Amino acid sequence: MTEAKTSLKRTLIGKVVSDKRAKTVTVLVERRVKHALYGKIVAKSSKYHAHDEKGEFHLGDVIEITESKPISKTKNWVATRLVEKAAAV
């Protein structure tokens, strides 16, 4: 078979909020959900620690992270690609 295999791993897109640790970035992923009772659209956010082997992602970058096997106590995501570079201040 020569057909492409689809990945079963989850991918998320978020903003790098910390790059201070070695080989790790903290990524803030925001999602908009409808409130169960009131029906209002509210923004919910989660922070994930992602493995960044080469240290190529920096504060403010928008990146894609992919689920992986646990790398450490808090890391089980890997930074896969740069979606948008941070704007120069």
C-alpha cells in the first residue's frame, strides 16, 4: 500500500508564553466554547509544556504542538512547527 497514513496524535496550535527552560517551551492554547447553562461563548485556555529539542521557538511565536509519549513529569507534547513568528517589538 502506498496511501498516506493519518496520524492519531492530537495537534494543537498556541502561543509560546515562556522559553526560559532548556529544551522546553510553555504554550498557551486558547479555545472558545459555549457556556453549558447560559449559552455565552467564553474563552478557555490551557498551558502545555512542549519539548523543543533545538531551542528554535521563542516568546510570542505561534506554534503547533503534537501529543507524544511522556518525556518528563509535566511534558508530553512536542513542538512540531512554527505557524507564525513573533512580531518584532
